[in-house]
Amino acid sequence: MITVSRTLQVAPSPSVVFAYLEDFTRTQEWDPGTVTTTRSDPPGTALGVGAHFHNVSTYRGRETQLDYVCTVHEQDRHLVFEGRNRTVHAADDLTLAPSATGGTVVTYRARFAFQRWVRYVEPFLRRGFEPIADETVARLTEVLDRLP
């Protein structure tokens, strides 16, 4: 399994940050690999545990599609979105805490458990995820700091 983790601090409060992050379709704005993310639930379905999303991403020039579900939705504190396809089980885990300055400390963890033949090349893929995590956090910080 590949795990990358980063911590960032932003000016908006945890409630503002949570309200933004709970809508996983917004990954298009901060995840450098995401091409599109759309809701898979019927219109009007509330966000929360069980909300479904379809994600199209690219990695090293290859397009992949994952179906995500929100598995943890703790208001203003914690979100987990788990995605799957034939070759990977991915999880985006976002923990929020109030900062000493009134903003929010966000800990972002991404986990990738590769399946089938891909698990054999995982050691070669591992180093490619670190720069992506750095870019993700830079974009996420920029986007979150623009929130009111």
C-alpha cells in the first residue's frame, strides 16, 4: 500500500472548510490528477455517508476511473472518500482541527492499495506519489484560502 500524508493550515474556519470538502466533485479544483468528478446519486440526495461519486483521473498519461463513496462524515472534523476500480482501492482521508489563529489545520492522507498485477509494480510507483501530494496540498491550500 502507498500512503502519502500532508498537513496544511488555512485561514477559513473548520465549518467553512468542511462545507467545501464534503462535496467531492470539487476535487477538480485542487487534485492535479482529477479530470472530472461527478455525483452518482439521484439529484437532491444529501451529501454524507453513502454519497457516491464517479472520478476520472490521469496518472502518468493514463486515464483511470474510480467509483467513490463517502465512508466517514463527521461534521467539521473528518471526511473519508473511498474509491475502487479493478486495479486499485484508493482513500482520501481529510481531518480538520481548529488552528490557534482561528483557521483550520487540515491533514490530508491518500492511500492506494493496488490489486491484481499492478501490486507487483507498486514499489516503482511509490516515488511518483510524493510530488503529486506536494502539488495537491499547494493547490488545496490556495483554494481553501480563497473561501470566505
